[in-house]
Amino acid sequence: MKTPGGELEAGVYLLKCYYYKGKFVSDNNYTKKEIFSEGKSLGEQLIDRHPRSAAAYYWYLVNLGSWAELYGTLAAAKEGVANIMRDHAEEIISLEPDYGNGGGYFMLGAVHLKSPYIPFILSWPSNKLAVEHLEKALTQGDKTSLQTVYLARALFKEGREKEAKDLLTNLISKPLSLENKVEDLKNKLEAEDLIAKWN
């Protein structure tokens, strides 16, 4: 698929559309896989054409990560998705560390948190580094509900249970943002589920 008009801005906008359509509009995994595959393909082309664009890298990773979730983290890791996400997240940080409210740090923390340790295949994931990167993301702009949920998960995994629960409790008490109502609602519901599970 060619980027509409060959313009970076249009391509990034389309990547966002693929993500939101797959995440919040589609109601079955088959369609979601197709949508995120389109986003993955477009993102690869956009990065080839604009290798200095933090936005292209970030929204490519958003679609790639969503695609990987549907296929399973183990299968995705064996296909090298985790390595791609790590390397591209580091590229975002080098290009524009505050893009997407610390999106590069968030992606790097998320891939450390969610990637399984697989001897001889994937030996670098570290939950300690997940916490460090996710905490760094929160200092790079506006704190997002998604960042908070991921950091809470990483803290809980590190045995810092009270900190994790306090983060989620605080998130639940906040009103939904005007800009990200749907995402905030989803993340608040997940926060409630996690607290119930951890108690």
C-alpha cells in the first residue's frame, strides 16, 4: 500500500486509523489481524521513506505490537518481533525522546515487560529494565492511563505490590480525559480488574 499522497503526515494519520479501528471498532480477531497487518505493512514502508521520523516508528510499533498480541507473544518473539520493537523504540528515543509522551521509552519498557525469556532466542528481556523505561516515559510529557497500567504491571512483577496498587487506585479515581475517553475507559476497567485479581 502506498502512503496517501506520499506525505508523511497522511501516512502517520492512516497508521493511527488502523490502530483505532483494530483496537476499538473491529469485534473479531480475524478482522483485527487483517487491519493490524495493513498497519504493519504501511508502517514498514513509511519508515523506509522517512527513516528520521519518530512518528512513523512509533505508530508502526503501535500496530506491530497490537498484531503481535493477537498472534501470541511467544510466536511473535520467535519471529523477531521483540527485537524489532526494541531496536525501533531505541530509534524513537534517539530521534525525539518526548514524542508521544515518551512513546519510545514506553515501547521499550513494554517490550521488556511482555516479551518472554527464551534461551538462545530471546535472552535480553528484563522486568527491572521494564520498570526503569516505563518510569522514564512518565517524565517525558503527559502521563497516560496506558503508561500507568503498564508500569503497575511491571512494579507488581517486581514485588512492589503496594506501589502497583496505589498507581491503579489513583488512576481509577481520575476523570476520563477529553482527548482519550475511550482509551482511558478501557484502561480504567483493566486497572479495576488487576486490583481485584491482586487482592
